[in-house]
Amino acid sequence: MNRKIHVRTQSHQYSAHVGQNILSDALEATLPSQSIDELFVLIDDNVFEHHWPEIDMALQAHTNQLLRMKVPEGEKSKSVEFWSEVMDFLLNNKVRRNTPLIVIGGGVTGDLGGFAAATALRGLPLIHIPTTLLAMVDSSIGGKTGVNHDAGKNLIGSFYQPETVIADTRFLDTLPEREWINGLSEILKYAAISDQNIFRQAEIFLKKDFKSADPVVLIELITTCIKIKADIVEQDEFEGGIRAYLNFGHTFAHALEKASRYNTISHGEAVFLGMLAAKNLSELTGSNFAEDYLDKFRSLYTYRVSKENLSLDELTQHMHSDKKRTGKDLNFVLLKEWQHPVVKTVKDIQLIHQAWSAALNEL
């Protein structure tokens, strides 16, 4: 089963392929039929250890020379310093402007590799092969690239659309359970802002053997999420309007990640807590929810950070360095109700602290 979603943005059009064991066929549809002199590969260290032989075989069919660089796991790889190492890898090997850069891994590798593709020679053809659930449903789609700075997450980056995205679910076979749950957070985000039916579909994660779920069900769930994001990005490629809705929970999440020094809480865990905080703030500013759809998923999350180690003042201060802030006050993506997001300016710091406190009770 191979689902194909067309993404049409102002700057570029491309396809996202979703299926099981589709890598070779999708590459055949993406790369020219004739051999390419060189292919550059940026690959997550863990993915290399688990999957390199089959990836190598699929890529060797399209090139005379394969040049690869491994990316260590973790947010520390999303740094200006490591981006510079990637530039050395590309430029010292005399990459040309028509040479594809194939980026294989999760969100960290994808963001880093996308920024490298956007900046090397002012733009290389980019092929995303996401290997985590989070990257498949979210970060590989839409063209956001970037690296972190001491002042905050993703503060250095660009919008740069790929040539194609290949989401082969066989890569999920070796994904740790914790990483599946990280991806679930972004799936629940789509349910909250766009289609609450996804909450029901996502109940497959409540089963003990969810990693063995029907692959067709998983493919359809991933496809649904990509379609939602593609539709929003097509209308607002550069985040001047409704694309901000995709940040539901993320203003809180990014502050949590920074306060945790990017090493004691994962992005998915932070997003789930961030959505709880955003829902709390929605209620504090006048919204009412007939049902708490997030509640049933709380037990899936475990955290390595305690609320005693977090300061509400520090968390709120980190929010002020968020790259999406345009004025002195804080803007949040909140919900009028499920499926109806809205951007609100909240000036009352006490309300923000109340929203934080309720969410941090999960820790």
C-alpha cells in the first residue's frame, strides 16, 4: 500500500509517499532514471546502525558514488557548530547545486539536514526520508528547517521545501516505544485543531501491542495527518496566518525544552504537556470543553523531569524568546472548542502561571 499526497505551496510542489516497504519504488519515482554521479546522505546514527544495508542497496541503484555523514542522536546535533560540520562535508566534497541531499532520520536530522540543503550553494535538491513517527506526521512536511541557539529552539533557520518525502513505515519497526509516544503528541495536535475523529483513531496507542497494529490503519493515520498539514501549509506557507495553528501547545513545549536544557524531556513529551497547558489556558480565557479528549492518553507519558526543578517565572521568561513572538505580549494558539483554534494575546501572567501549574501536575 502506497499512499501519495500532493503538497502544493507557493514556492514548490512535491509529493509525500506513505506506505510499508516503499523506499525503492518511491526513490525510483523521485530520482532520474539515469544514474546520478553523486548522492549525499545525511543519516541519523541509530538509523544507520539498524537499516543501512537496505538503504545503501536502494540508493546504490541510482548513483555511481554515495557520500554519507552520520548525525548523532539528540538536540545537541541541531547546533550551529554541527551545521558547520555538515557544510564542510558537503563543500569539501565539492557538492554541486543539482546534487540531491538525502536526509534520513527523525526531527533533529530532518531540521538540520533541511537547513543544510537550504544554505549550501543557496539551495540543494532535498529528499526527506523520515524514520520516526513524529517526523513522518509533522516535521518532514512543510519546509521548516533550522538549528537551535542558546537563546532558544529553532531560532536560526529557513523555509525550504523538499523535492519529495518518503515515509516508509518499516523504519518504525526498530523505533523505541518512547519515540512512538513522541509522535503520538503531534497526531493528537492534529486532532485538537482540525479533526477530532483522530482522537478515536489514535486509540490504537492505548493497546499493549500497539507497535503491532494493522499497518494499513497506521498508514491511514499518518496520511490523514500529512493531509491536514499539507492543506494548512498550502494556504499559508510562511506562517503569516493559519499555519500558526500547527503550534498548538508548542509555545509551552519549547519553553519546557529550554528549561530542561534539551536533555531531560523529549519534544513529544513537552508537546503533550504544552497541549494540556494550552487547553487549561483556553478554559481560563473563556472556552468550554464538553469532553477532555486528551485525558485518556495521559498514562502513556512518563517524564524524567520533576516540577520541583521548574520555575514558573523561568518558563514564562523562556516564552518571551519564542521565535514566533512579534510584540511584547505573549500570543498563544488556544481552542475555542475542539477543531476550532484561535490565536490569542494573553497579558495576564497569573493566568499563564495557572495554566502551567495545572499541566505540571502531570510530572
